[in-house]
Amino acid sequence: MNRITISLTLVVVLGMLRATPAAAQQPELGVGAERPWAKGVPQDKQVAALALFRDGNFLLKNSLFPKAVEKYREALKLWDHPAIHYNMALALLNLNEPLELHEHLVAAMRYGEAPLDADKLERARTFKTLVEQQLSHVEITCDAPGATVMLDNKVLFKAPGRYEGFVVPGEHTFSATQEGYPRNDRKRTLTPGEKVTLPFKLYTDEELTRYTRHWDAWKSWAVLGAGVAVAGGGALLHLQARNSFDSFDAGVLSCGGCIPPPDLSSKRTRGDTLQKVAMGSYAAGGAALLTAMVLLYVNRAQPYHISPDELEQGASATPGQQAVSVMPLVGSGEGGVLATFRF
């Protein structure tokens, strides 16, 4: 709800005040009387405050609300009298200042009906209830010694401490700062009548740091494992090829250099085939190993920060992972690795 709506609501419900300007009048403030609200206020200041108060009442009666507020403010500087706060609140009803209005209503009710009267006290209670329904209530706590707690960049208190009060509905930024800690900012959009409790904590960079990878780490290691397996398979084939060649050579020597018979020639043919496949396996395994090393480097853990809100809500805010698929290629006369990335 915006400020215009708040003002309209108050004017509609409390419009009866304009019809009864006498409700704003307080002819005497009890100058010279021994009252709790007069303690420590010299009589000359009381008299001056009374004059300003009467001027403000005249302006209020004639609907000159901003000027009436000025007179009441001057009077309050001289004498913090509940009746002045009350009439100040009546003027503020028409100036769309709900927070200041609430402040003066609370001050007007501080001593009960003694400085006002029963009717005015009851009206003040009614006004206060209505205003609070149009505002948002916040309670902020922080136990970190030395931290500065702020609302919309205005300092509320130095921790440890607590603040409780009202704010105009809408978006607000609540913050806690302290040297050596990241700033803790929380944005909240508050609605009329909403009550919000914010316990603030300060977190170190380490507590707010998370790590992410482009894809699951096991995929890179799977490619590395596949490369080792393919290369190892090539070594086994190479060994078998060498055995076939040794067997062929031994057969040729045993027959004194004769033309190899078909069964002996087949050993050489088998050795050639195994050797070619072994070379292809070496190539595929080497490509897979090289690809795995690149993938491991690209997929190394990358740090990123989360907000204190995300930490307290248990959210990791992990960036979207990129997909990767890797497939070894081994064929007649060729070998390699097919890697597909999706960003």
C-alpha cells in the first residue's frame, strides 16, 4: 500500500475531526502545576510553549496543517507535553506522515488521561490502532559485538542490541556491517500490518563461500579411466602381436628359411592385425588421457558466494551446471575420443 492510500484511509476513518475542531483545543497546559511532564521545565519555557501551542491550535482550526505542525514542533522543543503531541498528531493526520503520526500518538498517551482527558485518550488509542494497521512492524536483533545495524542505510543501533518499530510498507533494506566481515544485506518487501522479525548474524567469507563445477567430477575421471583402460588394452594387444611375430620367426628358422606354410603365415597376419589394433588403442587411449586432463582443468572447483539469507535458509544457490558427454572412438585404422559439451 502506498503513502496516498494510507492517507486516504486515515482521512476517511478519522474525518470526523474536521467536523469537531474543538477536539484539537487544549486551552491550558497546566503551566506552573506540579506534574510529571512538567518536571525540570522552567516556567518561562512553559509559558512560551503555551503561546506556541495556542498559535498552532488556531492554525489547525483553520486547516493550515503544515504551519500548525511547525508551531507544535517549536512548542515541543520547549516543553515535551502530551497535549502538544496530541494536537501535533491531529495536524499530521492530514499530511500523510504515518510514522511521525504514530510517534506523537505514543508520546501523547505516555501519562494516560491526566494531561488530556478520557475522550482524547480514547481517540488517541483509536488513531494509534488504525495507523499500526497501515504500517509494517519490524523487530531486529543482533548479538555480534560492535556490529552496526541499519535500516535503509540509516543506523538503528550498535550491537549487541535490539530495535522494534514501524516502517512504511514497501521494499526496505536491512543491513549489518562490521570490519572484517562481509556486509549482511537483506531486502524485504513489507505489506500493511505485516510483522517481521530479523535476527542478524555476521558470517566470514569462508562461511559464505561455496564451490561449483561445470559438470559432475566423476565424468572427467571416467574419461581418464577410459583412456587408461584403452591404452592398457593396446599394450596387451601389442604383447600378443609380438608373441605372434616371435612364433612366426621361430617357425621360419626351424625350417631353414623355407616358404612359410599357411598355418605359419597366419601367425604373421595375426600379429600384423593385433599390432594395428594396438596402435589404434594407443592413439585412442592417448587422446582420452589428453581430453581427461583438459576436462579436469576446465572442471576444477570454482568459488562463488551466497548471501546470508541463502545460508540461513539452507540454499546453496548453485549455478546451473553445464553438461558434458565423452565417448571413446576405436575403429579400423583410427582411434580417438568424441567429447560433447552443452552450455
